[in-house]
Amino acid sequence: MEMDTHLHHEEQHLRSSDLITDIVIGMSDGLTVPFALAAGLSGAVSSTGIVVIAGIAEICAGSIAMGLGGYLAGKTEQDHYSAEVKREFYEVDNLRDREIQETKEFFASIGLSRQLQEQATAEVAKDKEQWVNFMMKYELGLDKPDPKRATKSALNIGVSYIVGGLVPLSPYFFVDHPVNGLKISAALTLVCLYVFGWLKSKVTGVNPWGGALRVMLIGAVAAGAAFGVARLFGP
Amino acid sequence: MEMDTHLHHEEQHLRSSDLITDIVIGMSDGLTVPFALAAGLSGAVSSTGIVVIAGIAEICAGSIAMGLGGYLAGKTEQDHYSAEVKREFYEVDNLRDREIQETKEFFASIGLSRQLQEQATAEVAKDKEQWVNFMMKYELGLDKPDPKRATKSALNIGVSYIVGGLVPLSPYFFVDHPVNGLKISAALTLVCLYVFGWLKSKVTGVNPWGGALRVMLIGAVAAGAAFGVARLFGP
């Protein structure tokens, strides 16, 4: 009972932060790439108009690739899971000896004696549905995917990418020369990357100060490299 | 014995395709976003030079975000795993009753009788290391991360992103007007996206024809949207 409450609590904790996780992932990615692209262009062109158009095109492309890509990946995962469930039911019916053997191997792998391997396998295999669930989870390592979750998650990440991408781009709307835009954009974006890196680390359970620094550094390195390379190839 | 050979074979199969998986993931992403960015800019600017510079800046930014991001994520995963192993060893020593209870709950969840739950738990808990491995894998669902794999994978994906990104960009090096570049770029990239979508589906175990179409469609939608939006905001 105590365990049940414990598990239930964990699950709740996870659920409430799902949205936050999506937002933070989408935003920290959305901050990074458009920021670096804008920085790169700032070193090579003299009109903020081009930076803005390229930035908007990138935000479009990136959010669709992440959002639609994530959505279709979710659908694919579901199809894959359903196909594997069918296959396991078929195997349990038609290749019973092999499945019995595989179940015993599982119990052997966690250190049970030969006698307990036999007994535990017999009990698990008593109920066909229970047996298939067991094989899915512990032989194949597949968790039942939540169909709604994938769709929602993809949408949340896509929208957050757009919002995140508008942060590094916004200064370019208001200044005349790209290099001036870059100065404000860099200050604004690095602060935001640090904050979102901190939150991202919190939700993924990593040391938040180190994680924040890492996320900010990736953004800075990407922007610096893009700036340097674009200047090299620039007019 | 037969099972051992079977598992060994699967593992080998997986290992030999790790590199292919990385390349395919990096390339299909590298094809999509730079392609869409270049398409967007082609609708809004009149110089291929700007498309090339923006494309190079994006490839820089995207490959660093994916490669360095993946590398650091791999490091983080290792730290997380080590921390959890330590915690489990602590709990096995100091919160033995709770861990015994959790192990029993696992055996109850797969359908073992009360008597077998007790016996199986006693056998698993006999060896401390074996017990911790069991808890890591089946209570926490954590697999021991391969340190070399994460680094290599990040590098492979980053480099593949660069190679993939150069495909949609290459036509712009040779033509005068962006719209002409776009025509060749679209034909070339959509064919490549189809081929890489097919390979990606093969390695991830999805229907390859459907998967190929999906990957190609994401690229086409992203490019179309970027083209439309950039033209809207363009000069």
C-alpha cells in the first residue's frame, strides 16, 4: 500500500511537469538555433531585414520539423507497439516452448534458482494477457505509449520553439544595423538560455547550475561558430 | 544456449547498425531544416549569396546544437546513472525493509503468488550487487549507458547533419537566381529525404515506404511554410 501511494505520487509529479518539460525543451532549442543563425548573418550582411526574414524562415522550418516530426514519431511508436503486441500474442500461442524458455531466461538473469525459474514462469504464463504484458515490458523493454501524450507533446514543443525563437530575433526588429541587433540579442538570449537551462535541468533531474551553464555554452559556441563561418564565406 | 545465441545475434545486429542509425538521423534532419530555410529565403531575397551564407550559418548552428547537445546529454545521463547506483546501494544497506517491499511489489506486479514473491525476493536480495542491478533495471527502468557510445553518436550525428545540410544548399553555389536554385534544391532534397526516410524506417523497424513518405512530407511542408511566411514578411 505504501508502495502504491509512492508510485502514484511519482506519476502525478511526472504528469504535472510534462507540459513544463515540453515548453522548456522546445524553448531552449528554439532559443539556440535561431540565435546562432541570426548571429551568423549579423557578421555577414548589413541589413537587419535579411536577418529577420532568415530568422522567421528558420523558426518556421525548425518548429515544423520538431513539431510535425515529433507527432509522426509518436504515431509510429504506437504502430510499432501494436504490431509487437500482436506478435507476442502469436508467439505465446504458436511458439509456446520458446516463450517459456525466454521467460525462464529472464528469471535466470535476475538471479533466481532453477527451481524458482520454473515456478515463476509457470505462474506468469498462467494468464495469457499478463504474460504478454510481461514480455512486452521486460523482454522487449517497451512501455505502452500514451497516444494523446505524443500529439500534445509535439504541439507544445513546436509552439515553444516558435516563442523561444522570437526572443533572439526580436531586437533585430528595432535596430538599424545587424551588429547592434546582435549585441542586444546575445545579452537577452544568453540570459534566457541560462534560465531555461536551469529549468530544463530541474525537470530532468540534473544539477541545475551546471546544466544551466551547459545550455548557455552550447548557445554561445553555436552562435560564435556561425558568426565566424558566415563572416569567412560572407561578401 | 539457443537463447544466448539469439540474444548475441540481436546485439550484433544492433551494434553494426548504430553508425547507420546516427548517420540517417543526422542526415534526414540536416536535409530538412537547411532545405526549408533556403527555400524560405529563395522566396524573399534576390541574391543566392545570402541564401548560401544563411544556409552555412544554419548548418553550423544546427550541427553544434545537435552534436554538442547530444554529447553533453550523454555525459549527463552517465552522471545520473552513477548517482542512482550510489543511491540504490545506500538504500539496500540502510532502508532494507523498504527495498524488500519494493522488490516484492515488482514480483506481485508480474503476477506471482504471495509465496513466490517472498522466495524470489529472498533469492534476488542474496547478492547485493545483483539486487542493485535488478532495482536499477526493473524498478527505475535505467540501462547502464555506454560512455563511448554517447560521444561517438553525437559526433556522427553532428557530422551527418553537416553533410546532409550541404545537399539542399549545393545548387545555390552554381546558379544566379535563388528561385532557380530552389527548383534544383527541391528536386534533389526531396529525393534524398525519401531515400533517407526509407533507411531511417528500416533501422527503426517501421514500414519503410510509409516512413519514407512521412520524412519527405515533413521536409516539403516545412519548406513550403518557410517559403510562404518569408515571402509574406519579405521586402
